[in-house]
Amino acid sequence: MLSGPIAAHGVAIMSLREGLEFETTVCSDTQSLKAPVLALLDSLGQDVHFLRDATRGGLASVLNELSEIIAKGIHIHQKDLVIAEEVSGACEMLGLDPLYVANEGVFVAVIKAHRAQEALKVLQSFEACHSASIIGEIIADHPGKVVMKSKIGGSRVVNFLQGEQLPRLFPRFVEKSMEAESLKMSHLFLLLNVERSSQLFTNYVFGLTMSQ
């Protein structure tokens, strides 16, 4: 179950950082989810099996992590994913897959099947979750993998995001990414030149640098 539309936050932040302008304003989905989450837990108790915000890495990352942890397959339906028209248009123009775009005010919930509709009514009673939807199910097939059925009837595996999603057609964004990568390499070469007697310290700093 998904609490609301996806990808709005990531597209909004990217448009502000890079000075991108669209025909309509894309607003972040940043909002408090405390009330709907507490209501869901109060109403369904232990029949709420999983709750997780779909922030960095987007919906796809959350589902892949969950699928690996429980060693079961996850099957989702593209037609049930809610994406605002302006966000969908921006993602298409930029060459981004909304499944991997960050969210700020959206969470994923796994609910016991026979109580899914009840959970949906609870969430939709809140303004923050009025677009909540049931997007799929956990299955025994293809354990550890997420598969999405498209609107036209085909299916595709939704993998973990490899690296960073970069928008197309915007050189300034790419230049910034290259500058950041160049800075990381400079740090690496500097550390490799540290004396061998400081190897332990070097390893420690190297780990901090590469994790940034």
C-alpha cells in the first residue's frame, strides 16, 4: 500500500537546484504523516506488518529492500501508482523513472490482505493520504525480486537503482556531477600519498571520504 503520489519531492528539489522551469509548478510532498500512521496502527494493530518512508532511492528501493529481507517476491501494478500529471510530464522530459525519484511525505505499508480495504479507508480519511492506493501484493514467486505489471499488460523487473539518476538535456547538472566526482578522486590521490606509517589513519579517512 502506498500513502500518496510519488516523485513530487525529488522533481521539485531538482527543478529549484537546477533552475528548471515547467509549465506548471511542481511542489514537494513534504508533510507530517504522524496522524495517519498512528490511526493505521490504532485501527489495524499487528495486521500492519511493515511501514517505511519512501525517501532516498524512491519506491523501488524500499520494495527491493523489503523483498530481499523477507525472501519473497513483490508484484506491483503500474496502473495503481499515483503520479501527479505535472510530475509525470517532468520525469518524462528529464528521462527519469519516477519509481526511483525521492519522496518526502510518502510511506509504504504492508497490510494483512483481508484488511487492506479497511486500511485504505483509514488512510484516505486524512488529507495527507487522500490519494492512498493498494499497489500490489507479496507473493511466493521470484523471491527477492520486484516485478511491475505495466499499463499495457507487460511485466518488467524493477531493480535497485544503480548509481545516481541524472536528468538528460541539462549540461549544467552533468557538469556539477562531474565536478563532485573529480573532487572525490582528488581526495583519493591525496590519501594514497600519505606515508605508510600512517596507514591505519589513511584507511579511516579514506572510508569517511568515500562515504560522503
